[in-house]
Amino acid sequence: MQLLFLLTMSSAAKSPVKSALESALVAFLIFGGCLWLLVSGTEDGADIPAGRGVLCGLGMSIGLIAHWVYMAIAAKRAGRNVLGWTVLMVLTMPIASVVLAILLTNQEEAEQGSRTA
């Protein structure tokens, strides 16, 4: 539900934290797409071409690093401990990313609710 809320917000009403969370989601989808391309090439037991393997590996590493960077930006904009969350994200991939995204989304919703009340 929260993911759908993030994707359907208009760009004029987006907070900086939600913008960073959306960018982190896109980066993670790129990582997942490259992983899927890499794994799907090995279904029949044949070796994948070297070029495809290299490009998928580069796409996965770039997508994952971009995801961590955007999540760190979101944490910084929300006033959270950036170094602690980044280390936690790297060590517990993807658990800490999900937890941080939920915390930041709920924090934003609570702040918006207090502004309207």
C-alpha cells in the first residue's frame, strides 16, 4: 500500500524524502532486472555469453550502489543516522532497506498528518 502511495504521488506534492525513496526503488528494480537476466540465461544449463555476464554484473553493482546511496540520502533528509543505516543496509541486504523505507514513509505520513491537523 505504501509503495503504491509512493508511486502515485504527484511531483508537486512530493517531499525530498519520498523523492529519494522512489529513486532507491528504481535503482533496486534495475538491480533485480539485471539479476533476472543473468539467472534466466542459465536455465537450460548452458553457459551465458561473457558479454552478457559482464553487463549484468555491472548493472547489478551499479543498481545496488545507487540504491544504497539513495537510501542514505533519504535517511539524511529525514534526520536519521546515515552511517549506521548504510552499514546496516550493506550487511543485512535487503532487510535494513525495507525497514528504513517503512520507517521513513511512516514518518513522512505522520508529519503530513500533523501539518493538516
